[in-house]
Amino acid sequence: MADGAKQIDAVALGVKTLLMIDPSALHHSSDRLEKGTYRTHWKEDVPFSKYIQDSFPLGNHNVLSYNNSELFAEVKKELKAVNLKKRLGITIRATSDIRNHLHFDRKNNYLEVYHYTSFLKEQLRVTRDVGDCSSPSSSLKRGVLPRQLVLEVLDSLQGTLFPLSDPRSKKLLRSLIMKCSFDPDVLNFEVSSVRRVGEESVPYVYLADRLADLYNELQTPRPRGWLQQSMQRKSGARHVMMATLIGVIFAVLLGIASLAVSSYQAWIAYQAWKHPVQPS
């Protein structure tokens, strides 16, 4: 039993070193246990290519999956990390497991970000000048992750969350490098050495759902804290009460105005009676 556990740990360590994925069960991974992160572990009877495929299901978003869409650039601009922090108060947390990249924990309001761009670039260099490496089975034969997945992770870092052309994003990145031990290479943008012709703009299929989740949160933020949640639950009744109160206040003001006009008219009539105009 002990030898079996050691073998499992050795395989998990090899996978983690080669592909930056922790396939071990939760009780074998102190890091995931500490962070409360859950991901399906690799079972012995499941082919590794199937495990990778299940870990990164394909998605389809009407904007993010189509980089020729007119709204593609606008949505990406909204998803900058500086916007997420400013409008949602999100905390950026570094992760060394690619599967956790862009995992948004609503309860604790933090976003996990995989940041080792040096690893991602090396993965892309391996498959830059070879044939199809889009499927897990074909890419794993070369010891790498699917090329499209790696492109999306890299582009989501340097093109979406932290566009290097944006001074505020670069400032935030430098802060994360100093305070959260982000890979310093994340500030180095490379094209020709890692990307093929036509890969300058990357549509999102593997990360489409995660990015869409963040975008939806920006558009319709969920209430945070007991007070906001309580206010949302009572929002319907509150709106009715507010409308009623406004109506009552308007009626009172209208009554006061009518009373003032009547009083003024009565005063004019009294003055006319008290000081009649003498005929000339």
C-alpha cells in the first residue's frame, strides 16, 4: 500500500513538473486543501489524454470565441484586471496549476491566475513548427498541452487581464511580481518566437466560459456581504414602499401648495373688503 502511494505521488509529481497540472487527489495535495480548491483527480482507469480533455472542456461564447467579432476587443477591454479590482474589489491570487487559471471564487472574492509565462512560451516553441497539436492526444505525444489552450492562457494574461500596452495594467503586474511572486517574464511580450502566422489574435474556447463568467459579474455584480444581500432580497418591497412614500410626499406638497394659494386668495379678498376702493 505504501509503495502504491509512493508511485502515485511520483507520477503526480512528474505530471506537475512536465505540464504544471496537479492530478493528485485532494488529500494528497496540501496546497489545494489549504486553498479549498477542488478539481477532479486523475484516476488509474482513465487515459491521461481523456483526463486532460475533461479538465479543459471546450466552450463557445458568442463574442469571446470569435476574435473577428466587433465586440471582441470591447469585451476584452472590460476584462482588464484593473477593472476587476476597481469595480468588483477582486483579489488576484497566484496559482501554479493551469487548471485553476481564471477560477473565480465568489464567496471569498478572489481570482486565481496562472502566471508562469516562461513555461507557456516554452510549450509554444515546442509546437510552433510542427503539425497539428490541437487535441490532447496529439499534443501529449510531444509532452505538451494542447496548443490552443496554451495560447489562450498566455493571451488571457498579456492581452486581456494585463495588456502590456496599458500603463495601469503594467503597474499592477509589477506590483504582483513584487508582492505575490508572479513570474517576471510576464512583462516580456513575444510574438515571432512563439506564435505562428495568424495567431496574433486568439479566440477563446477553453477559457470562454471562465472569461464570460467574469464579464457577467462585471455587468450584473452579485451582492457582497450580509447587508447588500439583505437589501437585494427586500428590494421588491423596498421599491414599492419608496414609490408609495414618494406619492404621499407629492400629495402633501400639493396640499400645502393648494392651501397656500387659498390662503393668499382669502387674504386678498379680506384686504379688498377692509380697504374698499372709493369711487372717484
